Amino acid sequence: MGKLVSTIFVTLDGVYQAPGGPEEDTRGGFEHGGWSFTFGDDDFGRFVTEVFDRSTAFLLGRRTYDIFAAYWPKVTDPADPIASRLNDLPKYVVSSTLQAPEWSGTTVLGGDLAKEVQALKERTDGELQVHGSGALVRSLIDLRLLDTLHLVTFPVVLGSGHRLFLDGAVPTRFRHTGGRVTASGVSIQTYDLAGDPEYGSYELPENA
């Protein structure tokens, strides 16, 4: 049984849209693309390399897949720790419209998301990784299919853009399993899904 692990970059106000460049995702007239770039120090680079070193397959939403497919096949250095994994390992993309993907090693998942991802986890050894793909991550959490979330929070507020968690999300509790802060102030925190929230009260007992 594989472990489904998400790594996603967000701002302090929860925006995940277009962290990598100005033209990456301009939906809604988004003008802040590339907001993660200036924080990419050695600490951050080590974390990213560590994550990709554990990958055995990738599960991506259609938008992130298209962004990756336009860039990473052109990076042919076998020593590149990201390109070598993305280009060589199996890739699964969730889409109802993609018919003939050109990126080698790609399989399209276009049926029942819960059934297909569960079956994929069962036949995968190691980490099945989701990168970016915010809408897909939300669905995987709501369906209780995601095992681990690396939430990488950058010290910037944008005030607009697509946010990771929206009103109407299924209430979910997480268990913190580790974390670090890079020299440039990026908070990298790891959480395992732990089921439904637990509730209580800070009110004093009646007989106190």
C-alpha cells in the first residue's frame, strides 16, 4: 500500500496560485505569480530534494500537470533531482478531457476519483506524491484519501488568488509530525490526517 503525500506552497493568507512564475496561472487576473521565488534558499532546496528523493509515482491535477509537462521534459540533466524523478517515474493526472498526453509515463484518471485513487494507492509502493494541484488536494482530504500534508508557508500576504481551504471543506483534524523553518522564513510543517475534529470547551465547570 502506497502513502499519498501532498506538498503544497501557500502564502500566509492561504493562496496557492502560481508560486513559480508570473505566467504560471493568471486565472482571475492574478498578478502576483512567482511569489515563492525570492525565498528559494539552500534550506528550501534541501527540503524539496528530500521530498522528491522519496517519490515513487506522482498524482497531479490537470492544471499542475500541464504546467509541469510544458517545462520538465525539457530538463534532461540526469543529475537533476526533480527532473529525473518527474520524467522517469509514473505520472497520473486527474482529468475528464485529456485524451492523449505526450509526457512519457502518463496515465489519465477520468473515472470515480475515490475508487481510482484508492486502487492506485493499493498498487503503489512508497510515496505517491501530489505537488501543487490545490483543488485535487482539497478533494483528497475531503475523501480521506490523503495521508500526509507538507504545508509550506511563505512569509508573504497577497490578498487575492485561489486559496487552499475554502468554505464548505469537510471538517478535518491533522496531527503534527514534524517541521522546520528555513533561513528565509519559510515554515515547512508536516501533518498526518487524523480524522474528524475533536471539540471541547474552556468554560469553567459549574462547581468550580
